Amino acid sequence: MSFRRLLPLFLLMILSFTLMTYQSNKGVLTPLAFLSIPLNYVNSVFGSLSTSVKEPFRNMTLKVEENRRLREEVNRLITDQQRYRDIYFENQRLRELLSLKERERRYVATAHVVSKGWDRWANTLIVDKGRTDGVEKDMAVITPRGLVGKVSNVTDRYASVLLITDINFSAAVKIQETRKDAIFSGTGSGSCILKYIPQEEKLNGNEVVVTSGFDDLFPPEVPVGLVSLASGKSSGIFQKINVTPFQDLSRLDEVVVIRR
């Protein structure tokens, strides 16, 4: 075989050997490897743009979630605060009732208010103590602040209380400062009045009204209210006098029943 015929084969062997040596040292030869750098750059740019677009929305979502969490926390704190206030005022009321029980020798029972009048004209309420607890008809109902009413009806477990603002309620009272006797009555519209105070009796307002005990229903010296208006004007020989009860009847939760 001539040298001329062997030369191409020899050159092909040298080229193959060269390529094998290169691949073993540099890795696989990729014809489009030169495009990897710009493609990686473009991919990085698009990744940065995507992150820049998504980041504000991500922050907004986080803020919305944080605001929702804070609102829930505020609502929880408000609820807890209200519960603690209710517990505080309940404990305060119970301490006052306990003090009243300890000093009131005519004490019969402490009762919770379970129902009130069906409409604004009904000046009555229902308490959860009855005949089995020693409660009887016409017993006085009070709080540490003053007179509330009297027991108008009683069953074994419950009692109805006629409030001092009812038009059918009346009690013998007196002005604490002057010891002047009078009759205390409800008007049926949430207010109370004094009856049978002569025109010549001078009242300036803020005089304390207490029970006198002369009606054989209520024990003496139970606080009733303050003279809020003494006009000195009325038809006939008696004054028109309004009284503000010491006990706010719209804020009753517990009451004390006492005997005569």
C-alpha cells in the first residue's frame, strides 16, 4: 500500500486521538457552549424582574395578614378587658351585699334578678328566691344603696317585686333632716313623688328621704332617695315634690329581701 493512501487514515487517527485527549481534559465538547453565557444573563435578568414585580404584592399580603392578626388581637383584648370589668363590678356588688347581710339583722335572702317587666310601663321584676328561702309577701326589697320595692307575689322558688316607681307602690317616709312625715309613691313613669308635704314646709332639694316604719310594711330608716325638686307650688295645701331614688332601678342584678 502506498504512503499516499495511508496518509488520510493516519491524519484521521491523529485527529481522533486529539479530540479524545481534549474531551478527557475539558469535558464534553458542545458546539453551542458559547451561547450559555448570554442565555444565563437573560435568565438572571428575567428572574430579577419577576422578583421585583412579586415583592410588592408579597409585602402587601404580609401587611394584610399582619393587620388581620392585630385586629383579632385588639378584639380579644377588648373582650378580655370587658370581662375583667364585669368581674370587678360583680365582685364589688357582692362585697356590698355581703356587708349589708352582715349588718342587717332583718336579712332573709339575697336574690338574683331573673326577669323584668314586659314593657316600659311595667315596674316589676322577678327574683330567684321564694317561699322555700323564707321570702314572704310584702317583705321589703333593698340594695346597699336603698329601697327597691316590696314582694308582691311569691311561689316556692320565685318572687315578684313591685318597684318603688310603680303607680301602685307607696310607703310611709320622712325627711331625715326635719323628721317631717310624708307618703312616698311611684308615678308609673319611672319617677317618684312625696305626698302630703304642706306648703309652709321649706325644702331646698337634696334632702334625704328614709322610711319611717309607720306603715307596718317597711322597717324604719331604710334610705329611699333625694328630694330633687321642691317647687312649693301645687293645687291645694300640699307641695309637688319629686324624689330621685338612691338605687338606679335600671341597673339591678342582685337584691336583698328583709323582714319587717
